[in-house]
Amino acid sequence: MCGIVGAVAQRDVVGVLTEGLRRLEYRGYDSCGVAVLQHGAPRRVRSVERVANLADQVQEASLSGTIGVAHTRWATHGAPVTDNAHPIFSRDEIALVHNGIIENHEPLRDELKALGYVFESDTDTEVIAHLIHHTREQDPSRDLLTAVQRALQRLRGAYAIAVFAKNEPDRVIGARAGSPLVIGVGERGNYLASDAMALSGTAEHFIFLEEGDIAVLSCDGVHIVDRDGATVRREVQAQHTSHYAAELGPYRHYMQKEIFEQPDVVADATERVRSITPALFGPNAQRAFSEIDSLLLLACGTSYYSALTAKYWLESIAGIPTQVEIASEYRYRESVVNPCAMVVVVSQSGETADTLAALKHAQELGHHHTLAICNVPHSSMMRLTELQYLTGAGPEIGVASTKAFTTQLVALFLLALTLGKERGHVSADDEARALRQLHHLPAALNSVLALEPQIVSWAEALARKDHALFLGRGVHYPIALEGALKLKEISYVHAEAYPAGELKHGPLAIVTNEMPVITIAPNDALLEKLKSNIQEVRARGGQLYVLADAGTKIESRDGVRVIQLPEHYGPLSPILHVVPLQLLAYHTACARGTDVDKPRNLAKSVTVE
């Protein structure tokens, strides 16, 4: 959600800025812009179209400069129009870009208006630019760093900013509190961005700013102070950020590419596991696991559904009481704290604002043992927790998560096995059997992907509908929830998911011959119950689309379409059943002509509440 790129170098930085924005497109945005210091004054180009269009406008405007900032904006305060696009100027002297939300922007706006500032946008960001300008105007001897420090003290909320000033042509200032910001260290310049991938090919050494840090970038170096103004040293880390993994290649969309990458990323995640040991989750995991008696899983969106799936595994395999909460709700209610519960946060980006806030709230309440399951190694979440597990899905560009979800499930399954072994619930034979299944999982995923042509025919029918129901039972109910979410995210078909046993408690009222009902039918202990639920739908004329394991004896007939998956895959079955639901959503969206990778109103990394 929103993206920042900044640069100061001994060369023209416009290409670095626009290319950086292109690599941040996956975060979601509805406007974009670039500003540089050119001929002694800030100049900018802004657009409500795509970054490619912005790059054309930048070229037409002959924009160039050795210092600049750029931004992709996902609208929060103010509509997605050019006047609200970043960079934001203050009296043509300050240029600023901002991620996050300033909660006290309204009183600050009133105060600044009384001082004579004219607001040209509806954004909360403009108050930051004017505050910095006003702070310098009060005392012209103040440098930009001091002005930024003073201005930030007035703000309440979350931010990552990058700013430059007309009369300091050799520096860019970056600061963060609640939103990520990384510095790229180069030989002839220094750079900053929301994500290291934005600086691929420009820098290979990075500094990940801590909460409250303010950094001064010049061609000669980087100077960092903490929120109290004291100079601090942050570790410089070598990191290869090749963008090739994020290239589309022969696929039609990134989402399609990422669906088909799942066998490989799951293989990467499972091949390195030769035995089940607490060390998978960090050097302190052995001690931490011995001191806990329950788990509290916190997550949002797709990650929440992976956590719901894990609850079944953790309680059945590890025998450990597990609670799952939506992170955005958790910290706004009175909860009963068990200090012996480990808090597990699940996130694709590790910067999800609601989940980060829930983690900090849990720590404040007295939860000492924490674990992050995440896809980004240097994210805020990974730095804030006692234990970490890197899912290793690689860059995921499509807004609708696919491979990040499946690798989360693998990580959570490994957690269940590890805790089960530590608690005496998983025998040596159980461990060996589970490892065999994990190592065979990539081949099983490839066999499911081979079903794509059959799924395309389902999608063509589903694309003509405006509503759909998804049904699942037991551990497959969260997978039904995930399937419904995928469909609504990218095709805009209204979809809901229910435990199949709940049909007669309300949802059956909306089942007609116009209602597609997508049903997950694994060959497990709940199969006969599920068959009864299928009959309830058939009796009301509902159109059934059934994903059935071999051996279920569910066959296609009038009103019932069946795609047969391989043999039932035991506790790992949810990982196989989610893949056809991903493909169904993808091909339905293609048939409806929607923007698959960048669905309306959504962002990839939700870094604001």
C-alpha cells in the first residue's frame, strides 16, 4: 500500500525513481508521481494512470536531476485525483512523499491555514510538508533535518516520509514510524524505498531503519538519528535483490505465474526439512516451546484463513489449545491474558499495520513468547518477535495471494509437527510419515495444476453469475473461506463461504437454480456428512461444482459438476484443495475482463489501519 522511492546521486536519478515505482506497483496504487530538484527548484510530474504512463510524461517534461523523490499512492484521505497525488509541495520549496495516516491532520490543517498556508490537496500528507516549511520559516538557520525532527514531533499516527528542500540541494531526508523504509547504499549515491526490491540493480547493501529513525542521505554517506535525536549506527546488510523473480515471463498475469510457482516454492520450503526440530523456528525455540501451554494466532485476510486452517492441525496433531483472532479486532477488546500463550503473527509482508499493532498490544499485555511467520526476512514483524520462520515464497506481485498462502500453510503444519513432537504427541513413525508427505507435496501440486483445463470450463459458467456459495467441512472450511475471498477479490463476484453443516441454519434460503455452490469434498471422515449437505443443495435446485478426491464416488450428473483430485492427502489435503480454487478465481476474473493483478480498491501490503 503506497510506495516510496528517493535518491541523491552523482548522476541523473529520474530513471532510478521511475523504475523503482514500477517495481513497487505490486503494492497497489491509484496515482503516482516524481519530483526532482531541477535548475534550483522542485519540479514534479503526477498521474492518475499507471507508472508506464507517468514515465512517458516524465520524458516529455524533460525532467532530470541528481536528487528526487517518487511515490505510488493508494488513496486514503482525498480522492485519487492528480491534486492529491504525491509528491506534495509546500510553497515550491519543500517536496515530500508519505506512506501512512496522520491521525491529527485536521487540527494541524486548521492551525496551518490560520498561519496563511493554502492547501491544494485533500490529503493528510500536506500538513507534514507545510509543518516542515513553517518550522524552517520560523528560524531560517535551521537545517532540513532539524525542521523534520520538529515537525514529526507534532504528528500522531503512522508514517514513512522522504523529503528534500530547495535550498539544500545535496540531501534527502527519510523517516519512519509505523511504516517501513529501507536505505540502499551505493558507490556514487544513496537511495531509499519502501521495499528493497525497488532498488534492485541500484544497490546491494541495505540499512533497514528502526522505528523512529530519521536518516539524512547525501552522495557522501548516510547519517541516522533515533527519535531522540541521538546518532545511531544501523547494520548494513548485503542482500541480492534481483528483480528477475518478479518478471512476468510467459504468463498472462502475475497471479497465474504465482499459482504455477507453488510446486517450486513448496519444494524449496520442504526439501530443507530433514527432521522436525524447534531449530526450524529459531535458536531460542526449544526453550520458548517448553514454556508455553497454548497459542494465540493473529492475522488478517488470507493470512487469517491460513491461521484458521492451522488451528485444526495444532489441536489435532500437537494437542495444544489454539485461539485464532482477526488482528484488526484483537486490540480493541478486553481480553483475558494468558502469559504462557505464545503469540504467532502470520503475514505475507511483515508490515501489515493491523497485525503489527496487535503484536505490540499482545506484548504490552504480557505475552513474552512470540513467533512471526512471514515472507519478508527484514520486515518489522520479523524484527519484533522472539522467533521467526521465513516462508520463502519469493516476490509475490499479484494482490490476491496464492503462493504466499500455501507456504504459510507449510510453515504452520511444520509448527504443529514440531510442537506435537515436543509434547509427545508425534512419534518417530508419525514424523517419518509426515516428512514423506511433505516431500511429495510438490508432485501432488503439479498433478492438481494439470486440472486447469477443466477448471476453465467451470470459470466460463461462473463468470456469468453475480453470486456464489462455497462449502467446506472441518479443516477444509477455512479453505472454502479462502476460495470465496479469492473470487470476490479479483472477479468481483459476491461470494460467501460456510461450513456445509450450517446450510440448513440460514444459507439454504438463497439456494436456487441460479446459485453456483462450490463444494470441497475430500475423502475424509466427514465425507458422508458432506454428501448429505450436497443432497440438500440438489433438492433446492442449486448448481453444484464439486472438487472431489478420488474414491468419494461423487459423480457428475444433471446439476452436479465434478472435478476429481488425486487421492486424499491426509492432513495436508487443504494445500491441494486450495489450488483449484485459486485457478477458478483467476479464470473467472479473466472471463469477466477484470484487472487480475491489481483489483480495484485493494492493495498488496496494507500498511495503514
